[in-house]
Amino acid sequence: MQPLPIDPLLPEIIASLRRTPNLVIEAPPGAGKTTRVPAALVGEVAGEVLVLEPRRLAARLAARRVAEEWGERLGETVGYQVRFDEVSGPRTRLRFLTEGVLTRRLLSDPRLGGVGAVVLDEFHERHLQADLALALLRRLQRAARPELRLVVMSATLEAAPVAAFLDDCPVLRSEGRRFEVAVEHLARPDERPLAEQVAAALRRLIAEGLEGDALVFLPGASEIRRAQAACAQIAEAANLLLLPLHGDLPAAEQDRAVRPAAARKVILSTNVAESSVTIDGVVAVIDSGLARVAGHSPWSGLPTLDVARVSRAATAQRTGRAGRTRPGRCLRLYTAQDYAARPEHEMAEVRRADLAEAALELHAAGARDLAAFEWFEAPSSAALLAADALLRRLGAIAAGGEVTPLGRRMLEFPLHPRQSRLLLEAASRGAAAQGCVLAALVGERDLRAGDLFKGTRGAPAGGAHGPSDLLDRLDLFAAAERVSFAPEHLARMNLDPGAVMAVDRVRRQLQRLVGRKGEAAAADEALLISVLAGYPDRVARRRASGDELLLGGGGAARLAPASVVRGAEWLIAVDAEERRGGRAAETLVRAASAIEPEWLLDLFADALRETTEAVWNPQAERVEVVRRLLYEALVLDERRDREGGGEEAGRELARAALEAGAGAFAEPEEIDRFLARVAFVARTFPETGLPALGEEDVRAALAELCRGRRSFAEVRAAAGRGGLLGALRGRLSPEQARLLTRMAPEHVTLPGRRQARVNYERDRPPWLASRMQDFFGLAEGPRVAGGRVPIVLHLLAPNQRPVQVTTDLAGFWARIYPQARRELGRRYPRHAWPEDPLGTR
């Protein structure tokens, strides 16, 4: 075997594990830790050695490399196991597997019987399943397997926190073998499409004398395809092999990219080539500085891969690929300033990924309270609550965190709980085969290239309409199957062969797991109901017209023009994204699936709620009782009637009445006069404690008047019977009301038994206005407040204009009346103007 830099450290590694069960190893890329350390453990521990890799490609290639070094066929002593693929045998002692596979194995075998050591490779990538595996393994080691060896390996890791988590275990470091790599940054940002930037960089490497293979790091498969097209002529002219490398490629194509070749290669790779996979012969790296970073869609709840800038640690990993066997160079397609602004390490997935799948696994492992679980790095409490809430809605766990029988069945599939729930519902309705395809379609990228449902642009192809974007993809897959997935036919159908084959691989594995019991040709309804079962929290309702949707969780969204779901009122927003334009943000539903509201009654009756609400009808000026059947914030059924509602109806009527104002139910002057009378008595007789009523009392009286009534008409009818003023009077005690009547009478009697209204106004003394003749025979003006306060008299001429305003009636008769009599007598001769006004009557 070829010597590797990690080899001198192997004896110390073995010695350390003999003394203590845990160990952290730091070794740079290319040191050989992935293949040599696990192989060295096989002879030192009793039982199998498991090696956790962050990617399926890394697990397969690492297993093959060790098997080759041992001169064996893969599947004998050395094997691998990834999702939906396993190569191993009864003699297998060293097994490379992906992180999620180990978690599922721990669920089926909590003691991890027959395993002597577990190696967590490339832990610096901080995948959620790696964090979860580390926590579960440590718990197992402490509780039942103290002899179990745990080794955490990384190239760019802050070792101290991991070592502390593993009971302050030793940390060993390997310097590795490195040659100088000349790094070049762009002088200024390049605005050209990424494929053109790659082509320009490759052209430069060739012009300056490329003496080996070149490795190009790109974000994803779609970018690789575009770069491959842009570089095709350049590579042909230079006699270079242009080879893609990413996780969705068939194994033979992946092998072709990483194995030695007769001609020089340009390998267009995703970040799978950053670590775990050694590609000999690479002397130059072209780094886009981008990767598809795992997160999760708040809509689908499934993993997403969004293009983002990688950390400085990842760029160092990529650069180091060019310095394995000789000095190399790295052309970075970003500026030095861009590099300096990047974070040192990637954010751990546990802080940005959906936790539903991990939460279900933890509950199945006996963890009831996820917040109390001993995480290596705890996620946010909000993320844990959201995960549990989704699992309860899917029926996977009960309120106390216990896994239900349905949840146990969901765990039989290496899928996100949404996919498992969809599949099981389809199987229960006799549509297992199609349910397997739907579950695979949801988890894999779109058949039409690009990410999930992003590949279709504009309106549906050919103006096609249908009940579901998922069923539309199901039909496309069925069409591809009818032509035996022949690449030339798929190309004519505008389908991505890699995506189609990935869906086919997953659905075949799912079919083996679910079986075909009771299988029958399924109607669309069964499949649409199955989609609903997996997405109970994504129900939406289309507005009366257009593509605007009301979302069950609140807010609005818009259905993408590419969706085939054009006519359905009720639908599931399977996948969506938030788009920002200027200051506004818009939620765009890219994939939808129609439902009938009756299905909600069948599947989620316990999630429905009935409300009774009193609603104001401004046209009819009355309260109507609205009874609604709701699913989240969406109204499934609504009925109105004019009866019932109880106190709530009275409160709603009062709200509307107060908004209309007291003037809608009584003459404002009457209300003001009554309030002024009360204020006058309270001011004149403070010892009585009479309250000075104000606007708040008017509002309270109006609200009182609305009690037990339903309409303005009823309130006005009550007002006609003393209504609002009566309600205001009711705010006084009987004794206070009698005092008000005595001390602030509304009328006084003038000579000739004429009743004159006394006017009361705030901050003015009481006054009355009447013709001068009405006062003939009256020596003194009338008084109120038990004689304490004289009424201000407005003595009016026949034209109703005041001749005098006074409280001294006797003085008026003596001093002013004689002159006024002469003038008024000439002007109004038909009226009586006696010389002695006191002798009249």
C-alpha cells in the first residue's frame, strides 16, 4: 500500500483507544484518515467497525478504496450501506455508512450489538444526523456500552468542544503531507454567468501550462451541466476529459471521474470532492466559492439546498486538493475581500435544518422531552416545538411524546415523516406503488431539471391544467417508464435523466419495503388525499379569482404560473419560496395539490373547530350571528342568522352604536341639556355628591341600552320610550333624580300658566327666552336651585330678538321698560304695551 501521512500516527491512535474509549483526531485533507484509521481498528476491537460518512458517494468510494488496498472484493470484509443501497456480507467487519443509516440502526438495535467501534468522519461538516449520532452513541456508551470505542475525525474542527463532550478525551493531530498551493483571487467581482467564469479560468490554466488534472467546485448538478456545455470546446481542443461528479450520478460515472485515466481530466464537482474522496492527479483547482447549503423549507418541511457562499474552512479544504502530489494552484472566482468576509466555519445543521425526522427518531429512542436531551449542540426551543407540532399533526407522536403505532410504521422508511405519512396513506388506499413514486418525487429534485419544482418556467406546458403538480410529475415519470428510461427519449421529453433515475431508485427501494398487498389501480382522489395526509399544515384556499391564496396558518401567497392547479378552490401548498422585491416580500407556491374540504373532516376532524361570532351588518344596521366551521384560519362553512348570539350580540351592537355616536339615537341638544342640568346641580350643591356626568357616561348608557337587543331599530324604539336619556337618568340614584327635578326643573311657569323651558349649558347660568308680554304681572324673575340661582331672562320683542337680558326684572320694569314701550309700541302697535306692566293680568 502507498504510504500516507496518517500512518505514523496509527500506533498512537491504537494506544490511546486501549487506554480510553474515546478519541478526537485532527488531520488535513489527503492525510488518509478516512481509510487508514478505520482499517487499523478492525484488528483492535471485538466486533464490527462502523464509519459514518457525510455523503453516500464518500461512503461508497472509501469502502472501495480500503477493499482494493486489502486486495478484496467490495462486500467481503469491507462494505458500505447508504440509503436504499447496501453492499456487504456475513464476513463484513468494516462498514462505511451514511449518518442517517446509523441512527435508524440504533432504533432497531438500541445496544448496537456486534459493533466494537464507531468512527464519525468529517465531523466538521456538522450535519444534523452526525450531531444526533454522536449524542446517541455517547448516551449508549454511558448507559450500557462502556467498552464501545468512539472516534471523531475531522480536517478543520475546533476539537476542544467535541473532546469535552466525550468526557475530555484525548486529541491527536496529524500534520499531513502538503505541497505549496498558489492561491489567486479575482481583482474585482465578475458579473458574468458562472459557467462563463469557469470556462475563462480553464482557458487560462491551459494557456499557462496545465500539467495534470483540474478540479472545479460548483454548487450543484445544474451548474455542472451548464459549465460542461461552456467548457466542451475548450476541453476538446486541449484533449481533456470533461467529467461531472455529484451524488446523483450512477456509480459508474462517479468512478470514471475519480479513477485515474489515460488523458488529463477536468472534473466538474459539487462539494462531495471537498473531503473523504481522494482524487489523484489534481494539480489545479477552480473554486466558485459556492455550494448548495442544506437547510429546510418551512413549507415542505423537507431539506433544501440553497446556493450560498462556503466558509473559509471549506475554501481551505478545496484549495488543498491541488497540493497532494506536487505544488499546485487554485483560482478562486471571488475577491480577497469576499473571502475575508466569510465565516470561519459552516453553521451547524442543527441550527438551520428541519428537526422533524430527528425528533421522531429521538422519541422512538425513548426521549420524551427533546429540550432535556443531551445534544452536542442544542437546537432552538422554537425548532423543537415546531418539529413536535408537525409530528403530532401527522399522527406520529401523542401529546406526551410517545410514538404512536402509525409513527412506528413511519420509521420503517428512511424518509422524512411527511413522505412516510404520504406513502402509508396511499398504501392504505390501495395505491402503494404510486405512493412510492410520489414520496420519491417529493424527496428528489424535479424531473424537469433544477431543484424541486423550479425547473418549469412560465405557464404550464401546453396550457395543461390538472389537480396536482405532484400527479403531473407522476404522469411524466410513468411516461419515462414506458420508454424504459432511455436517455434519448428522456431528452426529447425534456426530462433530466439523472433526476428520473434517482426517483426510480428510491421508489424501487420503497416498494420493497412497503410490499404490494392489496395493490390496485388508484384513482386520483386516493393520491390527492395521500398528499393531504403528509401536509395537513399546508392547506390553502384560493380567493374568488386569480392566483392569490389564503393560507391556513395565516397570511397570503400566490400560486406560481407554472403550476397546473388552476381551477381548484382548496389546495395544498406542497412547496413554496419567499421572494423579495424592493421592500415587499411575496410567498410563491411553486407546487400545489388540490383537495376537497370534506377530506379534512375525514382525516383531521379533531383539528376542526366551530366558532359563533356576532357580526355587524352595516347595510341592515343589525347584528347577525355567524357560525363558522374552521380549519386553522380557513373557513370551511359559514352560516348567518338574526337570532341568538347572547351577550356577544349585545356587545357587538354596542360597538356599532358607539361608533355611530349617541346622536344617532337621541337629539344631541337633549343629551347636552341633561348633562348640563346635572353639572349645574352638582356645582351648586356639592354637598349632595351628585356625579358630574360626562361623555363616558353617555357611552355607558348607550351600551346599556343595547343589551338584549340586535339592531339600531330596536335601540331607537327604546329611545322613543325614554331610551338613551332614560338610561342616562338611570345612572343617578332615585334620590339624586328627585333632587335634579327639584333643583333644575326643565320648565318654569310664567304668568298666564305658560310653561317656559329653562336652558342649561355648561359653564353658563340657567336662562330662558320668552316674549316680554309673558312677563307682564311678574315683579321678580323665576329662580331655580331652591331659589338660590336666578334665571337669566331673555326678554324678546315680537320679532323674537332680545330687548334685554337680565336677572333683575324689577329694575327692567322701572328703568328700561318705559322707553322700550314707546319704541316697541310704534313698531308693533297691534301688541299690548301697558303703562303698568305689573298691573296686567
